Amino acid sequence: MNVKHSVQLSDLHSIELGEATWDNNAVSIRNRYDLDSGKFSRHNSSEIPINDLSGLVKFACEHQALTESELKIMLKAIVLSLND
């Protein structure tokens, strides 16, 4: 992944957005987890196409897999992005 944007959530955890590994014209996103050794954990840091994100969230909502707090965080971010 060619990272274009990232946010550090903790010492060993970040979220990254950028050009996909499989196609530099595609956008992907991943949770990045680093190991205590400083190496990148490929097992816990799967990269997914950004276009898959809405389907994953929709499926999670249909199966009540998200808490009310998580849904509020997502809704707030969605509304703010629509107002930009």
C-alpha cells in the first residue's frame, strides 16, 4: 500500500488510506498493527478495497453487530463529510 493518509490510534495501531497494493489506481484502507518487535503484522493488518467498506458496514448493521456508540461515531463522521 502506498499510504496517503494515516492516523495513529496507539503506539502499535494506526489506520491507513492510500493506493492499493494490487492496483495503484484503486484506493484501499487498513487497520495497521505493528508488533512489539517493530515489524508490521500482516496477519492483523488486512488491506481492503475502499469500495467494500459500505457493504461491510451495511452487513454489520443488518446483524446488529455494532454498538449504539459505534453507530453514532459513524453517523457523525458521515454527516460532517456531507457538509464539507
